[in-house]
Amino acid sequence: MPSTSREVLAAEAWRLMLDYLIATSPARSRSLAARRLTPNDARALHMLETDNGQSMGALARAWNCDASMVTWIVARLERAGLVERRATAADRRIKLVVLTPKGAKTKAELMAEYRTPPQEVARLTVQELESLRHIVQKLLSETKGARVDR
């Protein structure tokens, strides 16, 4: 049997991970639809907190998008009562985006649903789950700027 190159194995592993995420996306889409949220809304909620705000500029950099897109997403979430913009004490021109209590509750519910393992994952053996957890933790720790909520 010929050996498979590291690049071929990496491409195959990545393809399989991506295919699995796409195959399981309907469950995440249902969670969003039930709350009238978009994937971008979920991404924003995941990044935001109730205490430490994020500036609009920081969000634009983190999402690698135009500031107008951030304004549009924040405005949507603001109309839904999930976030609010607050001026900073140091510079009132800078607006920080923070979760409202409703936003924090929505984020917690959404993340709980997202983090409930699909049946295929739940059926893996303990050894397989430990291997999978170790690999994904390693990938996350090597990802620049990764945020892991426990």
C-alpha cells in the first residue's frame, strides 16, 4: 500500500470535517430560525459579553469585514433587544457593543443547543471521544485569536 503524503491526509481530514459541519448545519439553522437570527447574528452574540464591550472597529477587524456590515448586524441585534451600544468613559465617540440581559440569555440558550453533540458524536466510544477532543483542542490552541468558552 503506498504511503499517503501529509498534505493529502490533511486535505482529506479537512474535507471530512467541513462536510460533517455542513451536513449537521440544519440543526443549527433551526436554532437560529426559531430566534429569527442569522449566522452572522450568532457569530456576533458568541463574541460579545455583558460586561466587557467590543468596539465597532474591533468587531470589524475580528470579522474581517467592512464597518458598515458591523453597523448593520449590531443594529439588527439592537432592534431585537439583544445588544446595546454604550459610550466609553474615556472617549464618548467610541461605542462599545455589549449584550443586554436578553442577549446574554439568548446567547446561552443558542450555545447550549449548538454544543449539544449530534447523535453521531455521542455514539463514539470514550477512546474516540478523548482522541477527538484532544485533536480539536490542539487545533483551537494553535488557531490565532481562538476563543474557547468552556
